[in-house]
Amino acid sequence: MTELTLTPTEIMEQANRALAAANEAKFMTNNLWLLISTVLVFVMHLGFAALEAGFVQRKNVVNILFKNSMIISIGLLTYYLIGFNLMYPGSNPGGFFAFSGFGLTPPENGMTAAYGNYTYWSDFIFQGMFAATCCTIVSGAVAERIKLFPFLLFCIFFVTIAYPITGFWKWGAGWLDARGFYDFAGSTLVHSVGGWGALAGIILLGPRKGKYTAKGIKPIPGHSMPLAAVGVFLLWFGWFGFNGGSVLSADPASVSKVFVTTSLAAAAGGLGAFVTSLAVFKSYDLSMTLNGILGGLVGITASADGVAVTSAILIGFIAGVIIPLSVTFFDKIKLDDPVGATSVHLVCGIWGTLAVAIFGNYGEGVGTIADQLVGILAIGAFSFSFAFLFFLLLKITIGIRVSSLEETIGLDIAEHHQSAYS
Amino acid sequence: MTELTLTPTEIMEQANRALAAANEAKFMTNNLWLLISTVLVFVMHLGFAALEAGFVQRKNVVNILFKNSMIISIGLLTYYLIGFNLMYPGSNPGGFFAFSGFGLTPPENGMTAAYGNYTYWSDFIFQGMFAATCCTIVSGAVAERIKLFPFLLFCIFFVTIAYPITGFWKWGAGWLDARGFYDFAGSTLVHSVGGWGALAGIILLGPRKGKYTAKGIKPIPGHSMPLAAVGVFLLWFGWFGFNGGSVLSADPASVSKVFVTTSLAAAAGGLGAFVTSLAVFKSYDLSMTLNGILGGLVGITASADGVAVTSAILIGFIAGVIIPLSVTFFDKIKLDDPVGATSVHLVCGIWGTLAVAIFGNYGEGVGTIADQLVGILAIGAFSFSFAFLFFLLLKITIGIRVSSLEETIGLDIAEHHQSAYS
Amino acid sequence: MTELTLTPTEIMEQANRALAAANEAKFMTNNLWLLISTVLVFVMHLGFAALEAGFVQRKNVVNILFKNSMIISIGLLTYYLIGFNLMYPGSNPGGFFAFSGFGLTPPENGMTAAYGNYTYWSDFIFQGMFAATCCTIVSGAVAERIKLFPFLLFCIFFVTIAYPITGFWKWGAGWLDARGFYDFAGSTLVHSVGGWGALAGIILLGPRKGKYTAKGIKPIPGHSMPLAAVGVFLLWFGWFGFNGGSVLSADPASVSKVFVTTSLAAAAGGLGAFVTSLAVFKSYDLSMTLNGILGGLVGITASADGVAVTSAILIGFIAGVIIPLSVTFFDKIKLDDPVGATSVHLVCGIWGTLAVAIFGNYGEGVGTIADQLVGILAIGAFSFSFAFLFFLLLKITIGIRVSSLEETIGLDIAEHHQSAYS
């Protein structure tokens, strides 16, 4: 082969072009994974809709489906308008509150300043899909007796204001982040926030008619177990994006590890709830097992990126054990939650956040038990207070509960003049 | 470090290898996104099946499921045999018709000549998934009274001949493409084409028995709202691939922007239909809201890659407003469409195609209002005529409508000797 | 432009950096595809759950959903504990058995030694999703009369011991691999293994009460065709990952070709079953058509990477033709399989494995008819014997069949004290 007559500059330019192209290729793959994760998290809205529809009575199915369709619709629009810029204002690091204005303001090159692994648009749409889930959690707990209009009002404010503010505290680099609090994909920031909203709602609403009687607790079984099971499987499906996408890149080591911890925690959650139900209730309880899987998923969400596989299994298993106990407990104190959302998202969300301190390994000053407790309490206090006061305001003004007659005939006919089946 | 004793040629070869590897990596990611989009578009067939099954009466469910299972099966096979080479013949640019022969003839290297972002095989299977959707749209509109065998015959010819011919006009670089007509992912080329087929079908079939009576319009409610809602969510899910994949690469800026415009238009469509239903019918109407989401998606499909986010929201919102008005209109003129497919796919498809001219920014001579009208009219005239004549031919030969008795007992028993539920 | 004053070493280092970055980018994309395939294969568990739930009677739905929830949960955990290291021990090449110890032992760098296209974690979780499917196949066949506890025991041992051992023979580089046996994604290794387990189970269990009477065969129709159809579409959806992911890289040529062969075989399977049902039973049979699609998918699984497209269509079509004939045959010999799992997974699995020899092109000494027969027989003998003996042991100890009364009232009430619908 004859020697090329290339100058060093020409060769270096070719090497530079190659490196730039390789970095572009990485950027493409990283960004693509965030987009695919967005699609997966989107499916969680269907998962919640199916799960909740399955767990309510036949007469309240249209209502649940309507609520969940509107939550994702309104949630995305308000997150676009306000929420995103409240959660990721790009200013006031270590602070309590910041807002960078209405609507989207993409930088010239469309990339995020912070990471460089995805575009501004990908960042927004991924975070937007997350945001609306917190109201979907509330939706199930308050089902079968809440009035539609005040519920939608609550959602708008909860998703647009409350969720992004506490989200900013950690993921927007606010004070909890500076304090060392750790929550990988949102055991607290998403699930407990939704759980606190649910708790406030069911306290103020009261239980469904006939649930807690003088003769004891009357179970009100869900109208379709297949629908509920489809919902749980779809939620697990979506969780691969919820946790896997929260790596915020397609880094092979991290994402694949997160897939393993997430899956095994879910599996262990199912097993834990199965074993506990068998021991406590002497029955193979499908609802508990399904919620156990979800409990395991919520539990691992705070630490899926930073625990050993054996720890992930233990975290999931304990979450699964918690589920039947927690469901029983809430029934004992007469807080009526038709789908078990408070047990799954609030209780297991708290457990998962504490598990960061017990099993996680995030370096000095990050995720200590004190850090985690501060985060749990601060976000809990804010979210619960916000939800409680907002629901209370609605209660004393336009009312939040349907009439006794409407509850008896069902919200589908009462609110929608439509039946789910015919 | 000691100096290497490398010749310039050796170094340049290493730089060349690196650049080639980087380009291979990009090709892999681009191709992978088209394949994943294929999977997502595939799910739309399930979405349509579920939506249509949910919106029909209990006695016609097996029939709808059977039709949708056969449409995807037959559609893929005939697109393989004929359609793909009719739509993308790779010849006669600016023309009306071309055909490059039966079956697949991959180039030696398996790459497309035109783009270089994906393989020949990926191109075929992505386009094949698109093709069958146009008959799935018809399927819902003509449900509950069409005979199975003529319907399948219609599908074979519509998917294999009609759809690819008008597809060629634009996406195959035919005369409409040369004319400046723009339709990003198929508001007209896919959705309106299906909608025109649906319109022809319902005109020739006539309404279902008992739908339009002397006493007014009798609503015939769908038998399962959960199934319909699952269908709509799955369609939205699939649309990430329908629109996102139509970028035909994993280009981060384009795909992520398309995700944002698509999602916000869907959300705004749901909101638009909700608000309009509340204003016009004074009810929280689930069916309308679900169809509003679909209307928003159809509306944004022509311009998802080239409008501002605020425009996308407006396009989706207007599509949502259109839905209840259009559904009411079709009922007024006694064109009976059990699932609202003509409103969703035809009317919103036209709206979305016009929106290109109003909100889009595709450079001079592309997507003007005149260009768009020519495309809408030309494709509409061809698709409607083809469908009308073909259905008419079937009507006067083997008949297209089941007997009155069969309609009363339902197509499941009449055509399949099987019930959907037992 | 002025000349740079770079030494050859400096330039070469830049070129090396570029090449390393390009290879990293490829690794990211390859690994990402395996992870996404994992997600898709996960959905197959939902697909099976929905399909089986749809095909059983209303009174046995909770039971099926419970079993399928526990199979994925337990299956992943035992595969983590034992199965993975039994199937891919990384030792004893060409052998019959090896085991590399309990739990996961990732290499220092987290990469697989063998391929270099994905991480150790991705490998485990992808294979883990595969593993549990073999019991999901059994679950449907033995439905409506098996006792839950012995079934779960069976699953644990079948997934943890039997499946990985025969898996090792081929995919773990054991004796069948050395012998030239070829099975791309598991027509035999996964589907027939499940099918043999199903066959053993239904032989020992006997048919459901009232199925085979003196007056002939009484059809026991499934309780929900929509659920079954949703299941089949989701299985097809998941199969893009099952076959596509089995390429074990995102290699554009291979994965896209596999998408085409897989899709067209599925389509041809649906068509084959449709045509055959129409010819033999004179009916448009939805169950047969759905199972025909699955048969086509199972049939192409062994050779999706190495047959011509026309061959793929033929393989799928023949599988589709097989389905109604095989279902009829099993009913004739009074082997009662409520969902047709033996026909779909066992018979079409064998057909697909033979098709490798007929249509495949894998080079000399690979996939000859003799090789394939040895594999089919060896794996069949082992899997069937294992399952038969294990079920027999359970039958003569704790019993495997519910009481006649329990069967009549249904397993949902008998085993779970819960109804699927209320």
C-alpha cells in the first residue's frame, strides 16, 4: 500500500469527526431510551385505569375510566403550562421554591443543560408522564363516592402545584437534595405524594356506605378481577420505564441492574403477600398478591439503582408482607380505600424510602436514615396538608361527596348517564 | 510516553475505522427505533380491536375480534405480496402509478436506497403495520350488520390496491409529493383513507335496525366501556410509534419533539371533547372523551414534526371539539357509525391535513392550503370512489348486509356459532 | 488553515478514543435492545394470563390469574437462585449437566464473557423472563381441575430444574449444541418443553367433568373471547422480543429480518387456521384463528433467523393448518386441554423444529433432520418423563385434582373464596 499524503491536520480532523459521530450515536441511544421509557410510563396510566376499574363495583366503572382519561389529559397540559417549570426551574439550588415561567422554553440547541444525555423535549415529556401518576393514585382510593368535578379540580392543583414543589426539593436540586435525601425514581416523590393525597381524601370523604357496619367490616369486592390483573401486569410493564428510565441514560450497567432489582423486588412482593395472606387469612388471595407485586415495585423504586440484588429481593418481600397487614390496618381504623392505594403507594413508599438508608450504598452523607426521615416527613407534611386543606375547602364549598342516593345507584348513572356494560 | 512509530496511513486507517464504527452505531440505533415503532404500531391493531369490540353490542363481539384478527393477518400478507411494491416502487417519481413486481426483492446489502437509516426489512415491516390499519378503521364503522365474507374481500382489495396507490402519490414520491402536498404520518394517507372507506360502507349498508326511528335517534350503547377505554389507551400508546417512527430515524431533536406534539394534542383532544360534551350535552361523556383523544391524535398526525407546541395543543383541542359535533351531525344525516370512526378518522383527518397549512412550517411551496386541498380532494375522491364501487359491486352480487334475523340474533351466533361470553 | 503541531501519538490517541466511543455506543444499543426485548417477553406473561383466563369458564378465572401471577413471581426468583446457573453454567461444554452455584455472580466488569453485546444483568433478566413461560404454557392445559398447591410445586421444580437442564443442552453449549441441533429462540427449548409438561399433566389429571360423554364431546366454551383475543395480540406483541431479542444483539440485518419472518408466519398461521376451520368445520372459528396465529409464532421460533420469507410464510401457514386438526385429534383421544396449549406449543413446536431442517440454511452439520430429531426426542423424553414422574408423585401423595364438588362450584370459590366478577 502506498503512503497517503495526508497532513496531520487532515488526519486529526477525521479522528475528530469520528469522535463527534460516536458521541452523537451515544446521545441518540440515551435519548431514545428516555423516549421509550416515556412510552412505558404512559402505559402505567392504562394500568391504573384498568386496576382501579377492576377493583370498583360495576356501577362505578365509567366514572373511574373517565377520571383516569382526564387525569392524563389535564395532567400533561398543566405540567406543560406550569408544573415542569416549577419542578425544574433551573434556579434556586438548595431552595424551597422557584418558577421559571409559563410554558416551555427550550434552549437553542434543544439539549438539557444539566446532563447532555437527552433533549429538552424528551426531558419534559418523560417528567410529564410521571407527574400525572400521582393523581391516578388518589383516584382509586377515593373511588365510588367522590364527586367528579371537585375531584378534577383537586387533580389540577395537586399535579400542577403540590407535586412539582416537593419534586423540586429533590429532583430539581432543591433543599432536600442538598440535605442528602435520596429517592431514585420516586418512592416518596411520586408514590407517597399520591398516597398522602389519597389519605387526605379518604379521611375527609368517609367510607363507602355499608362498608363498616355494626356487624363488622363488609367486603365490597371488585367487579372484575381480570381487569385488575391486566392493570397490575401493565403497571409492572410500565415500571421498567419508570425505574429504568430514571437512570436518565441508557448506561448499560445501570439500566440492566435496575431491571434486575425492579423485577426481583416485584416478584418477591408477590411472594411476600401470597405467603402472608396464606398465613394470616388462610387463603390464596388474588387481590393481595396483585397488590403485593405493586408494593414490591413501589418499595424498590427509591433504591433500584443502588442496592444489591439480595437486598432488592428483601425490600420487595417485606413490601409484600406489609400489604395484607396494612390493608387490614386501614380497615380497622375505618379508612376505606377500595383499591388499597394507601397501602401500596403510601406505606410501601415510606418503606422503600427508608430502605435506601438500610440497604443502599450512595456514598457519605447521602441517604442516611436521618436524611430519609427528613424527606419522608417534610414531603409527607406538605403533601398531606396541601391535599387535606384543598379537599376541605372543596368540602365546605361545593361538597366532595355524592348524595347517598347517587352512591347507591352508582356514579356511572348519576354522573355520566351511562353504564359500563350493557 | 515514547512516540509511536506509526505512518500517517496507519493512523488514518484507525480514524476511518472509528468513523465507520460510529456510523454503524447510528445506523443500529436508527434501525432499532423503526423496529420498535413497528411493534408499537402493531399494538394499534389490538387497540382498534378492543375499542371496536367495546363499542359494539355484546352479540357482535366475536365478529369484530375475528375481523380484526384477519385484517392484520391478511393485510400483512397482501402488503408483502403486492402492496409494498405498489406504494414504494422506487420508480415513476411524480407519477400516478407504478409497480415493481410481486413479493420482496431486498437489495444485496439489505439497506434502503433512499435513506440509509434502516434496512429494507425494517422498512417493509413498518409500512406493513401501517397498511392494515386503514381497514381496521372501516371495520368499526360497518360493524354489527356487514357480512363477514364480503367485508374480508373488501379489505383485501382496499389494503392491497387502494391504500398503496394513494400512498404512492405522496410517500412513494408520486405526483402529490411533487405538488407540495404534506402529510407527515398519515392524517390523510392512512386515517382519511380509512375514513372514506368507512363512509362508503355505511352509506351502502344503511343504519342498524332500530337506530333511527320515527321517535328519534335511539342510542345503541357499546357493551363494554372498559374494553373501549383499554383500546383508546393502547391506540395512544401505539401512536408514539406511528408518529415517532415516521421520523424514519432516531434523530433526537425530531423524535422527541414529535412525542411532545403528539402527546399534548391527544391530551388537548380529550379536553376539547370533554368541554364540548359538557357544554352541548350537559354530561361527562366517556365515549366522546375517548374519541376526543383519538381525534387529537389523528389531527396532529399530519404535522407532528413541524408545528409549535402551542399549535399542537390547538390542533388537538379543535379536533376534540369537532368530535361531539361531528358524531351528532352524522347521526342527524342518519349515517350510522357505531364507533364514530368517520368522525375520528375522516373528519379529524381532514382537519389535521388542513392544519399543516395553517400551523406548519415546511418551507416554500410545501403544505400550502392549495396543496393540502388538492391532496385531500384527490385522495378522498379516489378512496371513496374505490370503496363505494367495490362495496356496490359486492352489494349487487353477493350482498353485503346480513339478514334482518341475523342482525337481531347477532353476528356472533349467525356467522360464528359462538358467543363472546358464556 | 495552519498546520496543527500534533505528534502522531496524539492523533492516534484521538482516533483510538473515537473507536472506543463508537464501540461503547454499539454496546449501549445492543444491550438496550436486549432490555427492551425483556420488557416485551415480560408482556407474554400477561398475554398468557389473559388468553387462559378468557378460554376458561367464568368460575375458574381468579384461579388462572393467581397461578399466572405466582408463576412469574416464583419463576424469576428460582431462576435467580438456581436456574440461570444451571442453564448457563459456563462450564462442561458439550456435556449433559453443570451447575455454577447459587445466586448471581456477575463478573467484575459486568459483561458476559461469551458475547460482549450486553451486560451480565441483561443476560440474566432476559433469560429469566423466558424461563417462566414454560410453566405458563402448562397452566392453561391443566386449568379448571388442578389443585393450586401441587401445581405451584410442579412449577417450581419444572422451571428451576427441568427447563434449565435441557436449555443447557443447546443454549448453554451442551451436548445437543455440539451435536448440531438448532433451535433459534425455542420452538423446542421453550414451547415444546412447556407442551410436554402440559401433556403429562392432562394425562394424569384426566378430562374435566362432562367434557367427554357417552353422547360425544361437549364443548366447554371460554367465558370471554375479548380477553382471549387481547391475550393473543399481546403474545404476538411480546414475540417481537422473544424472537427479535434472541438475536442477542441489535444487528440491523438480523433483527429486522426476524421481525419480518416472525410477523408473516404469525399472519400465515392465522390464515391457515381460518381456511382449515372453514373447510373442516364450515365455520369462521375465532378460537382456532387465534390459536393459529400462536401456532404460526411457535412454528417460526426455531428458524426465524435463518429462513427465506416465503419459507416463513409456509412454516406459519402449515402451523395454522395443524391447529384445528391437532385440537380435534386431542379431543378424539380424550386428552382435555381447555386452551389448546398442547396443539399450539407442543405440536407446532415440534413442527417448527423440524422446519429448521427443511427450510433453514445454517451451514454444514447444523440443523439436519437427524440433528433436529435427536433434539426433539431427547428433550421430549426428558421433559415429559420429568413432568410425568413429578405429577405422578404429587398425585399419589397430596393429590393433584380438586374434588368433584370443587370442580363443579369452580376453583375460584373453592380455592380462593373469591369470584372473578361481581
